[in-house]
Amino acid sequence: MIIALICFNNHSNAQIGNYPEGIYMDLQEVLDKAPSKTAHVELEHRTPGKIKMNGGNDYQINALDKDVKRSYFLKEVFAYSDGTDLYMNCFKYELQYWYSKVEGENENFFFFKAGIPMNPKKFGLENSDVSYMFGGIVGAFGAAKRALIRLPYVLDKHTKAPILVSQKNIRDYIGGSPGLVEAYNNETEKDAIEVLSKYLLMWINEH
């Protein structure tokens, strides 16, 4: 399903929403809210069937100019904004192919959900660790259903490193909000993806 069709003709400094529409080639451009590239593209919200078959995250950017190779948006672009939402290229962090929508941010972090890490060791984990985290949901499914799993991440704006958030480390982030910590401690399924995501989003919206 194509959710947006955007033609970039002349880059404007006018900001629409949080981030000016355009192509961001690295994190610094995102932080500066200064996209360096323009393009003639479509933003595709990928169907569950397509994700099960080919893997990858929820959003795909397709070039409408024939001279722009598919690999440009797949591997080279860092992020894309349609003027309303910001989409991170998760392949840059080995979090599967294609893009995830940033769901919230504060001064220090972006919050988004993306696929299972392609290289868990970069997050200090073994493959078996990921399988047993998040209530065992990752290990419970076959490859097709695992492709649909979206795990919670924060991207540190200072270290430029993504962090997989689980029951083990969520208090490192929400710890400055005693009310949130107390409410989280009262949850019965503390490692559920939906619960972790809910508290991360509340935390990031507070700061």
C-alpha cells in the first residue's frame, strides 16, 4: 500500500512538522534538521504478507526516477522525512532492511520499533538471549512470523548508538520518572513488547 507520493523539486528551508521533508544522509543532518538531498519518491507502508515473504521493516522508499538505484534508499540514505514523520533506515544499524517510523524523541533519544537485530552480539547478546527475551515471543515463532516482530529501541543522539530496550535496562531510561517506574513495577508482564513500548513512549513524551 502506498501511503504517500512526494515530489521534491526545490529544497526549501521551511519546516513542515518536526523535520523538513527530504533525504538525510547521516545522523548529524537529522539532528540539524537539514536534509541534504531531494528526490522523487513514494513512501510505501509494506504489507504483512510482503514482510513475511521478504523480511525487513514496515516502510520502504521507492525511487520514481529510473536513474536512481534501489540500493540508494536501501543502504545509503540514513533517514527520510515526508514533512510530518521521520523514518530511520534500520539497515544502517543492522536492524533488518528498510525503514521504521520514529514514534517519539526527547533531547537525548529517538524511540522507534524495528526488527530483530541481525547481529545480536553488537547489543551484547547471543542469538539465544534474544529468543528468550520479551516473554519468549521471538523464539516461539517460525521465520515468517518472526519477520513481523518489532522490538523497542532508543537511539542515543550523543553516542549515535541504538539500544535494544528490555526488562533488564528499561529503568535506565524511565528511572528519572518515579511515577512511571512505580507503574511499570506493578505490571505483570514487564518484558512484553507492548508494555515496554508504552512506558518508553510515556517517558520520552515527558522529557
